[in-house]
Amino acid sequence: MRKTIIGAYLVISCSAPIDYFGNEVKIKTDRIYLLKIREDKFDKDKYTLIFVEQRGNPTKSSLKKRKVTLYRYIDLIMSINGYTEKNIIEERSRGVIDPRYHVTIEFD
């Protein structure tokens, strides 16, 4: 039983992360990947996107990678749901050990 649990843990921890849409992620090149999408309770066109962020101090080049990946996810969400415009309301990073990047967006 103990060997089975340890073996399962190793298989799960060594696998590549998967984003919200089921795609494999290369965290070194993308810097972030989408974990959850939360719809606002009062405004159906307002969403909070929660990303897993790469650990470590961000540099200028890694922040550019994060921005490119963010806009790629936003464009994907816009094309799936039929939105034509976006307005980023708030961006914030939280956590040190398990960093998360929260972005609140309103679509039109």
C-alpha cells in the first residue's frame, strides 16, 4: 500500500502541468498558466482569471512573457464566448510559496 501511494505521487508530481483548457504548459516559456475562471455574481460579463505563476523574482523579460501569455488566454476566451472588447480592471500577484496571478476583466 505504501509503495503504491509513493509511486502514484511520483507519477503525478513528475507530469507536466495542464491548464484550464486541457493543454500542456511549459511554465519556463509561458511564465503563467490558467488555473480557474470565476464569473462575477452580479455581472455576467465580468470574470476573474486565476493563473499559476512561475516561482522566483520576475525580471523585465519574464514580465513580458507573462503579458503575452495573458493576452493569448484573453483572446481565446473572447473567441470562445463571442466577445469583441475587453477591459482589464485589476491585476495582482499573491503568494510566495505557491504564487498566483489574479486578473479581473470585463468583456463587451
